[in-house]
Amino acid sequence: MKRTLSAVICLATIAGVCGNAGAHCQIPCGIYDDDVRFTLLSENIATIEKSMRLITELSAEAGENANQIVRWTINKENHADAFAEIITKYFLQQRIKPVAKDDKEAYAAYTEKVVLCHQMLVATMKAKQTTDQEHVDKLRALLAEFEEAYHGKDGGDSGSQ
């Protein structure tokens, strides 16, 4: 029994250490690199866009390209999920701190960031559902708007409150 419990604890520890760290930990460790996350978000958008383009191109001869279409569809979905994970687990859960409603200016900035995150999550979902470039364009525009809101109009780091 003791050996089994030790094995379970060991496996749980390994799974926790080796799990997906793309969106960062939730310990909290206090080690954040917002610029890296914005770069990853941009790369995910570019990959979603490329996947959409290739799915559309390959669909001209769907029978011959069925395997590649499936692979690019999975790739598009994986990158949309990675995007959503960063927004949810890094920004919403860890970096955007709730503020009191009575601090009108801070609450307005907080609300703007949360709304933009929600809009990006919806645009990401729409990008998963289709190959419509409009959703990628919207996602890219929302990310630029969020980055400006997050860093503040003066370029400071308003996310590390």
C-alpha cells in the first residue's frame, strides 16, 4: 500500500511538472513575461491563418488532399486552443487583477481588458468553426487593441498590478 501510494504521488508530480506550461503555472511563481505571451498569441494567429488558407487551397481537390486537409484542420484547432489557453489561464486568471468598482478609472481599464479578452475568445471560437479570413482579421485587430489596453496608453505595464 505504501509503495502504491508513493508511485501515485510520483506519477502525479511528474504529470504536474511535465504538463502544458504554455500558459504559465498557477502556483503563483511570480515569473511572468508578458511580451513572450503576446508573441505567442501573434504566432498562433499566423498559424491559424495559414491553416485556413491551406485548407481552402487543398479543398479544390479534396479527395486527393483529404489527409492534408485533416492535418491542417487539426493544426488550426490546436493553435486556436493554445490562443484561448493563454488568454484564459495567463491573462484572465493571473495577470488581469480585479479592482474595486469605486475606483472608476481603474475599473474602466479592468473592464476594457476583460471585454477584449472575451471578444478574442469568441473570435478564436469562430476561427475554429470556419476558414473565413474575417475572423483572423478580427482576432489580429482585437489582439492589438488588447495589447495597447494591457500595457496602457503610455506603454507601461498595467497588467502587473
